[in-house]
Amino acid sequence: MADQALEERIAHLEKTVDELSAMLAARGVEIDQLQARVTRLMAREAERDAEGTGGVILGDERPPHY
């Protein structure tokens, strides 16, 4: 291969690596945000569970007023 062809391939590969790196960094930020959200939701649900409010009736479970 000619030097110019190699340089073009290397430039293309560097661009691809940079793009993938940026995408990976963005996914990392998104994962961090989602983890924080899940943590807040779990804390909120634990609070509601401790207070005894906000229960969800599942399947054939009878509501408390029966």
C-alpha cells in the first residue's frame, strides 16, 4: 500500500475511535443518571413502604378494606 493510502486509513480509524469514545462517554453519563434515578425511586418506595401507604394490589390479593 502506498503511504497516502495508509495515512487515509489511519485518519479514518482515528476518527472512528474518537466517535466511539464520545458515544461511550455519553452512554456513561446516561447510565450514571439512570442509576441515580433508580436510587431515588427505591428510596421513595422504601419510604412509602415504611409508612404503609401506596401499596399495589397484585393479582388475586384482596385490598385492605375487605
